[in-house]
Amino acid sequence: MLRELRKDDYMDYLLLLKQMNNIEPNISIDMFWLKYQLIKNNGGIIYICETEDMIVGTVKILHEVKFYDDIVHVEDVVVDSRCRKQGV
């Protein structure tokens, strides 16, 4: 199931990102949610792929408004190492 990031995804989401950047999650849940609100306020959204109540993937989409054409950036694509090559 694909859905938007929620505040209660805090630790599972940060641990999934650690598989991409190897950085220990070291922010509070409140700072986590504040940063996500900033992402949303700047045209972004984070999607979570969930299976059996486990976060197995994520992607961040940023919409950038331009005068000539809008641009969409795809960032922070991570699939849990246990689920790679399985069509997630």
C-alpha cells in the first residue's frame, strides 16, 4: 500500500533512510514532523510503501514551480534491503 508519511512513522522512516545514508536518526519526533511540514509547505510530499504494517519503501517528490514549466524532482528513494528485487 502506498500512502503519505505520518507522524507515527517517525522511527521506522528514519531507520529506513539510514539504509540510504548510514546516518543515525538523532532528531526528536517533533523536529521530524516540523521538517516534514516544511517539505510539504515547499511543494514536497513523502510517500511510504507499506506491507503487513511494515514500512518497506519511501520516495520524496518535490514540485518546483517555474515560469516556463513546472518540474518534479524524485529524491530519497529507498527500499528496505530485505525487500529489494521483489517489485516494491
